[in-house]
Amino acid sequence: LDSLAPEERRLVESAAVLGKTFTKQGLAAVRGVPEAELEPLLASLLRKEILSVQADPRSPERGQYTFLQDIVKRVAYETIAKRERKAKHLAAAQFLASAWSAEEDEIVEVVASHYLDAYQAAPDDPDAPDLRSKAFEMLVRAAERAASLGANAEAQRTFERAAALTEAALAQAELHERAGMMASTGARQDAAAVNLERARELFEAEGATHPAARVSARIAEITWERGRLEQGLESMDSAFAVLSE
């Protein structure tokens, strides 16, 4: 990286914000320059084997650039000042949001990550709550999409990330419950129990007795599956007593 010309180095830093693989259009949006200005710099970075480009006409990724070494991307990213990093992540999020329609939910987690990274780069800025809110909304959408596709591990992880972004106890509880259900579907019972226990604690703290009982029943199912039948039945009976009202 130190051997690169200043303009090349700045271009690599912008590319690192986009990830290991990126398009020329995305890079131009983050740099805030016309695509034509990037051509000689990209050609130089290809010659220096910092980047490669997909040239196969049969590939759906034709024209996309890739870092040849992940460590180069990571070090380049870490050298960007936090204020500049925030601006680049916002530019990337806005580009993705404008380049794809709202119905194309496959990019929502990527957009969410850019908003989240922008928020974390400057959490005390006046616009930080708005960025956090946007990241939260996108993560919930991404988790719901993963769940609809049967990608329960991804859905669990994304529900957990969303839960960490809100201070609303009931919303946190609901997201932990959904994360627990995704973990349970994937037979990751330890992770399911952790999320469901947290959901029950939050529901009970808010006086939401019926949701808490519902979660207790789900925890009892896990207890039953682990062979603790009497404990599972006791929890089920307690949950039923509340829910039957």
C-alpha cells in the first residue's frame, strides 16, 4: 500500500469500504467522481496485482473487481479516518439504495451494514440516531427475508444484530424470541435457549405476561428435548395457566 501513488491509495481505501468485491459504478459513487476518471487508476491497480477483474462473459459477475488479498483490503480500511469512513459508508448505502429497487431485498443487509458502520464511526454525531434507526429497519427486513428463504442461521444472526440496535425492551424481546425460534429450527438449542431466556426476561420486566408465557412454553420444549421431562412439563403447565386466560 505504501508503494502506491496517492490517488491509487485513496481509490483502494474507497474500494475497501465496499468490500472484497465491488463494481466500478459503486466505486465511482463512493469516490464522488465520474467512472471515466477511475479507468487509468484501476488499470494500474490491476497491473500491480492489488485487484483483479472478472472478465468471463458468461459470468453474472462480469466487470466486478476483487481484492486479490483480503489483508490488503483490511489494512486499507483501517487506515481511513473515522469521519471519512462514515462519509464513504453513507455514499455506499445511498448508491446501493438507488441502484436497486425496494423490492430487491437481497441487498438490504449490505445497506444495513453500511448504515451501521457509518453510525459506529461517529456515534455522537447529531445524525447518529437516524443512522441507527435506518440500520435497525434494514436488519429486520434482512432477517425476515433470510427466514422466508429457510436460511435460519443467517436469520438468527441478523435478528440478534437488530436486537442490539434498539433500546425498546419489547422490540428487543420480540427479536430475541424470533432469533431463538430460528436457532431452534436449525437444532442449535444452546443458542435458542439463550435468546429465548433473554426474551422472557424482557417481556416479564415490561409486564407482558402472555408473551412471556408463550416464550416459556418454547423454552419448555427445549427442556423436554434435552431429557428433563418433569421440568419441561412444569414449565408448560405454568405457561398454559397464563395463556388459557
